[in-house]
Amino acid sequence: MRVTLLLAVCLAACAADPCARAEQTTVDFPAKIRACQAIAPPVFDATTCKASLATCTPADEAAIASYFDCLDKLPVCTVASDFTAAVLACDNHMSALSAGCFSQP
């Protein structure tokens, strides 16, 4: 019982970490685009991600979580133009980030 609770707490904490979600997206997303090759697979760098989060506000982190939630809900690509439009709609969540949050060097 204690191990199960510890595992549940760890999974909840990991899911909330934007960098952990970004890393998981690099694992999951290529399978969604394989049939269409509509979008290049994401690239993840843990050091860059952690540094990028340093100036993010709680509102920024909520927007980032919404972005990853949106990507997670995307179906497997069957029509490249429709899938691209859906990914761009997910990208809209990132447009509300404050200056400096998730900026790349």
C-alpha cells in the first residue's frame, strides 16, 4: 500500500513537471506523425528545458501544461494538413507565455 501511494505521488509530480512532459512528448509524438510525416519530431534537451523554466510564472506553467494536454489528445495523423492545423492550434497555448519563459538561447 505504501509503495502504491509513493508511486502515485511520484507519477503526479512527474506529470506536472513541464520538462518531464516535454521529454515524454519526444517519445510519444513520433508515433503520431509516422504515417504523415507532417511535422518534424520534437527535440528535447534537459539542460535547456530546465534553464528555460527559470523565469516562468505559475500561469506560464499552466499554459505549458495545456499545450502538452492538447498534444497528448491528438489522434494519430492520417491527413497531414488536418494534423498540422491541429498541432498549430495546440501551439496557441504557448503564445500566452510571459517574456523569457521557455525562450531558447
